[in-house]
Amino acid sequence: MEMTGSERWLMARAAAAGLAYVAVVFAAGFALGTLRFLVLVPTLGESIAVLLELPLMLVISWAACRWLISYFSVSPRMAARVVMGGSAFTVLMIAELGVSTFVFGRTPFDHLRHYAQLSALLGLAGQLAFAAFPVVQGIDAKGSNERGTSDGKANVLRNAEQQSRIRADSRPNQRDHGQQPE
């Protein structure tokens, strides 16, 4: 079954939300990870430091996810939420590999082997939760959306079509510029 134009547009918005989501959370994680590495690890050890950082990262992830879902008007449909979380997780894993390789000088194999350590497994658990947050937050939204309707899918598609018409209507045409059609 092929997607309609409105459905493709909804999935594209979900993917864009996923990219924004990973950008916000990766930036926060990079800043907190630097503090963890420089301040907490030398005194507490890697695993305890990650345990202290993880709840804060999860709160940041949850809040960023909720805000970006609203900002991008991500559909409450499961497919859109999976696209958002899946695209964010994929980009996050690529970014993690990049930092591991270029900042810490690990080979890709060493990066994967690093996941045998408790601290890396804790981080991975947090990253999986990060990926699941769009879906989890969509469970509440699935039965009703912000407009209070119970037909989430039909209303989301209707809203997408209305927004497309509004954008098309707001584009200047020839009469707006004093030109006559040829």
C-alpha cells in the first residue's frame, strides 16, 4: 500500500523532528559527558558517574521529545513516532561512533567492544529509552490529540491537508503583485 502525499508529509515531519531531537539531546549529552569525564569519573569511577548523569539525560530527552513533537506537530500514529525515534537513534549511534573514533581514537571494533563495560551498557540503555520516548509519548496522544478528537489518524491527516492548503493560499500570486495573467 502506497502512502498518500499527506502521509509522506507527516513522515517527513517526523523524521525532521527526529533529527532535531538527536541534535538537542546530543548537544546536552556532549556537554554533560564532558563534565562527567572531567569531574566525576576521576573521583567516582565511570559507572557511578554514568549512573549520576543518566537520570538528568533522560529528563532532558523526555522534555526535548515532548517539545519537538509539539513543535513539529508529529502525528500520534505509531508509524510517525517510530520514524522520529528510529531516525534519532540511528543518527545518535553514528554520532557516538564518530566521537568514539575521532575523539577517543578507538577503532569501530573497539567502540563495539566498549559496550561490554557496565558504564557503556548503562549509556546504551539510556539511548534505547531516548529512542522509545516518541512512541511512549504517542501512546497518550493516540486516543486523543490536542483538539480533543478521538479519531487521531483521520484528524491528523485532515490537519495536514488543511496546513498544506493554508500554505498554498498564503503564497503570493500574480494579482498580488499587480501583474495581469498572460
